[in-house]
Amino acid sequence: MLVHRGIWLHDLPRLMLWCRLRGHKPVVDGYGPTPPGADAARWVTCDRCGVRPDPQGNLPPARFDVGQPYTNKLYRAGFVQAMRELGASTWGPGQWPGQPTGTLGGEIVVGKTFGVFSAGIMIGAAGTDHAVSCHLRVWPFGALYLHTEAFGTWLQRRLIPEGYDSRVINVSVDDWAIRWQWWAREDSWSRNDPWWMHGSISLDLVQALFGPKRYSYETVDGPVLGWVKMPEGDTHQVQLTLQRQRLGRPRLKRAKWAWSVGWDTPNGGIPTKPHGRNRITGSAVTVPDEAVETRSWDVLACALIARKLGEDRTRYGYPERKSKG
């Protein structure tokens, strides 16, 4: 990586030409109650530019719906502050700010980055810091990331007028596959999403012919009971199952084989942090062929479990048991 620099332009004046010519368009904004009975809040914002009065107001949710025009008056900031100091539970909005500003930010990377290619744009939900963000990443040349704060609020309010999910349009090429998202929720997936929202096309010819590489397991012995004795002296009963592990493609005979012992505790887990916290209830360890051939795999598995969890205890500062006397 040759260059990696961040860019920030703060307190840039917002143009808001239409609002400056015609005036702001006040509407009620807010959230909840979702589900009914949950917390809710209402305030005032401009439906075009997204600027909020100062203060923004605290309206009663029972009387105001999100999106309805706000036709009441705007109060002087001193009057609103006096109402708040007197303990009012709700109050109206103050005046519109005279010089609204916003921020532009970005990041420039010159040199090798991750992935082969990616380009996308995100429209943030009303509660996010970034109204609009976009990126372009091309290996091995570099990447460019840009985002806005306050700028682009008109687009945000048109496309995502309510809700908490930002939306993403993205196309990427990586790991021998082309992937896309079309107006998908950011960092989210649901089986109820339409088919066109997420998708991918594999460019891996080996995978197309022989299938994807994955792990598969076949139970060979167990479950049997064992005892894990920790270095601190505490002992825990575990249930052990010996499995033959295969890593390979379903339509290809060649594969990597190993012996895996899965374990779980019927007594609430083995603590690895002080005061009995971070209890591990199960996992798996790998044992060699010799342990299976001599039928000592369960004893070795208990020793490996104790060693692994003992390392975790050392890292987390688990106290050793004090000797009596």
C-alpha cells in the first residue's frame, strides 16, 4: 500500500437553494412506537433539506404522526428553554438555523487492497451519520471512499422516509464470484427478501464441476462421558463424540481426512474468566490416528480440552485456586 489518507471537510455551507427561495417545509419526524407500546418520539424537520429547528422540539406522539405537515408556530429558543426548565414534558420547536452546514469525508488508498473490484452506493436511514456514501475499489490500483453528513438529506428522505435500515446498491468481484446487491438492507439478509435483491455467479470452474469445498462429518464412536481436569484443580464432566472429518468436494474423491472429537458439558459450561464468567459449553478438538487406533481418543481429548481452556484462562486472568493453610 503506497498511500492511505483520510479527507475531511467540515462546516461546509449547505446550498438548499429551493428552501432559501421558498422557505422550509416543516413536517413531523420521529420513531415508534414499534411494536405498539414501545418508546416513541416526535420532532420537527424540513421535508426537503432535512434541517431541524433549534431546538427540534419534543412533540407528544399521541397527537402527531410521522410525516404529517407541521402547521403550528415555531417558538423563540429562549421560550422553549424556559418551558424545558419548568419541567414541561413536551415542547414545540425553535427557529430554523440561519447557516446550516454539513461535512464531506473520504478515504484514498493507492496500492493493493482486498478484493478484485467493488463499486457501490449507500443511502443511509434517517438515524445514520452518513446520508450518502459510495466507494470504488479496483485491485491492484487502490480505492476511493466518499461520504456525506447532512448533504444529500433530500435524497435520503425521498428514498428512505422511515425505518432504520440503510439501503445498498453494490457490485463486487472477489473469490472467483460476481456478487450484487440491489437496494438491499445494509449488513442484513432475510429469506423473505425478493430473489433479485441479493445474488452471485460463480466463476470457479472447479466448483462448477465438482461442487463447493466443505466439511462433512460421520460419527464413529460415542457419545461417551469423560472428565476434564483444569490446571486450577476444578473438574468438569463432558460428553465426547468421535467423528471422521472430511474436507473436500462432493463430486471429487480426493479429500483431507482428520479425527474430530466434539464435546459438550451437561453442567452449564466451563468458566474461563474470573467470577465464573464466559462459560464454554462445547466445541471440538482434533486427535491423531494413533489415539483412535489405541482407543485412547477420549482421554487425549479431555487433556486437549483442558490445555485449550487453560490457555484461555491465562489470557483472561482467571485466578488460580489458593491453597489451604
